[in-house]
Amino acid sequence: MPTTPLDIEHEFRANLAADSIRAATVADAVCGVQPRLVLEPANEQQLAAVLRLANDASLGVVPRGGGTKLSWGNPPARADVILSIARLGKIIEHAWADLTVSVEAGCTIQKLQSTLAQHGQRLALDPLWPAQATIGGILSTNDSGSLRLRFGALRDLIIGVTLALPDGTLASSGGKVVKNVAGYDLPKLVTGAFGTLAVITRAVFRLHPLPRNSKTLSISGCNLEEMQRLVLAVQNSKLAHTALQARMAQDAESAVDILFEGTEGGIAAQETQLREIGRPAVTTEALSKVWAASQDLWNSANSTAVAIAKITTLPSSIAHTVETVQRITGSRKTQWKLTIQATGIGWLRLEATPENLHASLPDLRRELESAGGSLAVFHHPAGMPHLDTWGQPGDALPLMRAVKNQFDAKHTLNPGRFFVGI
């Protein structure tokens, strides 16, 4: 077993091509923690081999895809090696007749969607930054987007996965058919685990047809009470909407956006019904870019006065959540914007001094958690005192620790980045 940095680097080089290993630079730092090496294996076997070496040497390994969400989570306790999946970018098999696709974890969402579109199909999700975000990254962070309302979360779309475990084992679970039910459900387990259990090397997804037509309608000029009523009324109606969200900002009226997909006649009929539900507010056709509202909240996020958090709440409590944000931020000179889906999952942007942000965020988290929701801080100013990303895991913590110890006993993968230092 390698015992010195030179030994382990020599072992890495014995398993990788010369251009697949380099010294890490400042740009490779993860939440301020500087790694030593960046490894870019060319295939699953190389990735598993170098992961085993790192695990044997008790190094901290941070998996990296497109890097779009690498700052999410707590700073790693150790980050000796960046394990990049950038070279694992192939679309292995598009079984278009079966509505499934097998794809390597380093493939970007945009590349995959462009390929699927050639057969009139799609992976029914719309994550942040699709041009750079990779399959492995969106699975690890469970980033589904607004289409989750109609098609479910990533755990509902993934049907198979191949993983590199810290001991170098390549494990597969699930299959290439939608009704596969055999085996331990690894696909659902690693989705949303933030790379703390294994490195995803490939995945198999169920697909959906591309819609013939789509139309976005917005109901604007709503106060909080009208917004809440509209969201619940649309959800309780017979409308077959694909996405539904509310957009709010300080000192501004709310807007509710609805996405319809289908035939022209079907969309027209649903629009008529929506206008009846939406009274007295005015319903107008909107640009499809309103569905990028969550991504727009990240603009200029590197400012010294911006924090961005992902929140969850009950769909029936959206208005109450907004009132909580207004009350807590009102006395601290804090500007806010919020985009929240009808599922109760939303993105909150706060702008204030680091001191005021540090005072507001724990209060917001405490109130949301007491109401059965959550607040995860995925970005905050560098000058703000440390604040745990996640909040309280509740009674799930013993199980989470047991699963972590079962898969990664030496805490090699993303150590300390998840809940309570997992």
C-alpha cells in the first residue's frame, strides 16, 4: 500500500494515461479547501482502480462532473484528490423503441437532450445550467427542476445505475427495462446523496416523448392570498399542466406560471378553463424563459452580499412561508426574491450585509423546520461566518450514518460535506 504522497502519485500514474493526472490549481479548490491532484480516468475501470488506491491511502476524494454545483454542501473535511468524470461522456445506448437510454455520468444534460430529440424523446427534467451540468452531478444533487410536478423526481426517472465503490468494486443495479424490480435499489439510494456513497459512472433512464406543442401562461398581479388560492385551485382542478410555479419578490406582486403541453386543441381548452380558475387576476401568454427564474436567481451570486438557499414547504403553506421571509428579513435591511414550485420546493435569494444574512438565515431555517419544511444554504458570501449548509436531518440521521459506514467506512468520498459531517 502506498505510504507517501510520491508513492500514491506513482500508483495513480501506473493506472492512468500521462494526460489524465495533474497537480491541482487554485481553480480546483472546493469551498476553500485545496486538493493536491486532479485525476481524469478514461473509463470506469480506471476510475475504480484509482478510487481504490485513494481509499487504501485514506485520502479524501471529491467527485466532479461539470463543476456547476461543486460549491454546494459543507466544506470537505479532506480534499486530497479531485476525481473528474469529464472523460466518461458517452451515450451508450438509446433504446428509443423502449423509451430508455443508458449514458455515462460525464455526459452533459444538453448533449443528452439533443441526442434524444432526434427521435422525438427527452429526459423529462430541466435542471440548472444544462450546458455544463452532467448526469452524475444532477443525480448526486437530485436537481429535477419544474418538470418534477408532472414527471416525478429523478428517483422516478432513473431505472439503473453503475457505481464505483470506494474499495474499487464496480456495482450495477436496476436494468434497461422500465419494469425491472430485481436487486437492491442503488439508483434511488445514490440520487441526492451528494457523492458520499459511491461515484456514479453510468445511469439508465426512462424517457418521455417530446410534446407536440407547449404554451406558458402567467397570472400576474396577485397578492399572497390570491397566489396561494390559485396554486391550490390549479392543483385540485382537472387541468393536465406540466409545471406550475409562483414568482415573488420584495415589494412586488406575485405571478403564477403554468406550462401546458400537448395538441393545439387540448392546450386551447385548458387555457379556457384556466382563465375561469384565475379570475379575477388576468391571464396572459408568457415567454418560456419564466421557467429559468430559479437559475436567474443565481445571477451575480458571487457578490459579497448574496445568499441563495433551497427551501421546502407544504404546498398549502407557500403564502405562510413568504410571510415568514418578509417578517424575518424586514428588520434586517434584506432584499429577497423567491421562485417556488407547486411541489413546495423553491429557491430563495437574499441580498444584505454578511452580518444580516448570518442573522436571518438561522431564523428562517428554524421556522421552516418547525413547520415541517427545510432550508439548505447553497451559497453565501465569503465574508459571512460559517453556517451549516443543511440544517437538521431529524430522525433519519442514524440511518444515514449507517448507510455511509456500510458503503464508505473510511469516509473517503466527500468527507464532511453532507448532513452533520457525513
